[in-house]
Amino acid sequence: MQKVPVSLWTLLAGMIIAPISIWIGQNHHLLPEAASQQAPLVDGFFNIMFTIAVALFLVVEGTILLFLVIYRRRKGDNSDGVTVEGNLSLEIFWTAIPTVIVIFLGIYSVDIYNQMGGFGVGSHPHQGSTTAMNVSHTTNIGIGENPQTKNKPADLVVDVKGIQFAWLFNYPVSGVSAGELHVPVGTDVQLNLSADDVIHSFWVPQFRLKQDAIPGVPTQLRFTATKTGTYPVVCAELCGGYHGSMRTQVIVHEREDFDAWMSENQIAEHQEINHAVAVNLQNLSPSEFLAPYTQNLDVTPANLESLAHQF
């Protein structure tokens, strides 16, 4: 019986392994929901790497299992194995394949990084951002403008400060401050990151974006959310004893809901203290004094006046 050439076995193995790897690489469901414009770029790159990893795993583990069966020691065979001093063709093959893969992934990752804005962090301040104005002569690092938004200011700028152990968000144009990030869907958002104490890392898994907040070094994160919803914000840099509790959330609104949230918070933050805290009770009649407590009880001012005169 004629022996089947190794090349044909290799071709057959490739025809089996390739579709399995591609299917698993595209249907692994390992990543959370994609909710930003940058997320599909990262997902595509991850899928390719995972496809290659599955193929290599099947080749290596499959070869080990095959050799365990074919070259196992037979019963009663106590002889030494065949002496193998080397195989130049095989060594070139298993050196060339990883080299090609690494070079390909390196070039591809640089292209993805550029599309996400990794090469587009600006050195000019954007109007309304106090952080950017304070560092107008310093080039930020992080994820900035991408080829589509090149030389265009962001639609919304938010200053983000990391402290042990919380995130603080300030909207410099409106003066609103919050403990959670609110952004409108489909809007080009720029976060100017800073830290007061130690290095923190601002990470939104659903956006596939992560950027360090470094004391004394301004960093930047620019993104566009594509789905409304509430997503976790996690500090991904060990920053102290309560690092695990340094969490908040980013809430992506429809434009109308975001404008309403912004208006409500502007009113709350600009209330005059004498209106919000104290009034002169001596100048109020009994009905005026009791009105805030009875407005939901279906009691009229006339009823209050009548009760007051009875006592």
C-alpha cells in the first residue's frame, strides 16, 4: 500500500482546522456588548487574534495527541527511539509562521490604533475645557481625534479627575459637576483625564477603551457612544486599598434626555443659597407656612386660615 505524502495530510488538516478556527473566532461571545464607535475596531482585531490562537491550539494539541497514539511504545518493545538530529525545513517552517503572524498583527494593530485616534491626540486646547487651557503647551497622550474627526473640536468636553477612590466629572461649559458620566448618543465626546494622587485607569469595557489618569500628566480619551444605556466605569489600575470599589457608571442618553439632565443639574447647581436654605418665617402667614406640607393633601389656603383662627 502506497504511503500518503505528508503534504497531503497537512493540506487535509488545514482544510479541517481553518473553518473550525474561523467559526470559533467569530462566534466566541467572550466580549461584552459593543457600545461605541471604536468598539467594532477592537472586536475585529480580537476576533482575528482569537482565530489564530484557536488554529495554533488545534495544531499543537492535535499533533501532541496524534504523536501519543502513533509513536507510543508497543508492548514488549524495549528498544531506543529513533535518533533525530534535526530537520532544517521544519525548523524554518515553525520559525517563519510565527514571524509572519507577529508582523501581520503588529501592522494591523497600528492601523487600528490610528483609526481609533491613538496618533491623533492634539496639543491645542479645546474651548471650554479648563484642563486643556491649563496645559495648552503640552501634548496630551491617549486616544484623541481619528482620521474622520481630524482638526475638528469635540462636540462635548468633560474634565475627569481620578482620586482615591472616586471619579469626578466636570462639564466646563455648563459648570455642572457629577459623580457619574452622562453623554448623548452619537456625540463626539472628549474626556480630559487627570489625577491628584496616584495613577488611575479609566476603563469602560463596553466602549473597548481604557486610558490612564496620571498625576501631573494630562491624558485624553475621545469616543462616540452608539447605544443608549448604562455602562460601568472601572478603575483598571491598582490605586490603593479600596481600588476595587472605585467604580461609577456612564449613562448614554438620547439627545433630548441629555439636554433635560443638563438643564436640571444647571438649575440645581445655580440655586441661590438663601432661596434653597432659609426664609424669614416671621413674614409668613400660617397658611403660607403650612402650604409646602399640605400641597398634596387637598387642603386649600382658606381651610388653613380657618383652622388657624379657631386656635
